Amino acid sequence: MFPGMNPRAMEQAMRKMGIVQVDIPATEVLIRTKDKDYIFVNPQVAKVNMMGQDTYQVVGKAVERARIQEIEISQDDINTVVEQANTDAETAKKTLKETKGDIAAAILKLQN
């Protein structure tokens, strides 16, 4: 943390300030966001507790991967769109996926 400072002295100083750090032997860390995954393989992970608040520090090289979100469409939703838009189940399901499961938007799209 501070160059040239004895690690043991640093630990004691942190402890006096109420800061406790514990290394976690992680093999992989995954951080998921709305549109991406960040994957750290063999990272250095430290858990720092300061005044009752836990903070995790991850150090390592991240690999980014785009997320493909598959929306689950229930049979009830498909049936509703089929009845309201007077269409077949396959078209209803496809339109529900296009509208991200929004039943009203799917019905309106098929009616126009």
C-alpha cells in the first residue's frame, strides 16, 4: 500500500484505525452488468472491513464478454397475445421476444 513500509507495521497501523483486511483465495470472480460480464481468472481478492462496512478489492486482468439476455415467455402470455391479436402461437412468441415480454406492445404491433 505504501512503498517501503513494513507490511507488519502497516497491518498494525490499519488495525489501530479499525481496518481489518483478509485475503480471499478466489479462483474466479464474475461481475455481471446489464450488457456485459467481467471475468477475472486467478485474481487477488481482499476483503476489507472498516467500521463494520465490508469492501472487496479485486486485482487482476478482466476478460469482457457481451451478455445475451434470453427472455422467458410464459404460455399464458403467448395465449393472451394469440387471443387478443388473432394470430398463431409462433408469431405471438416471436413478437413477445421482440418486445421483451411486453404483452401490450406485442398486441399493438401485431394489430397494426
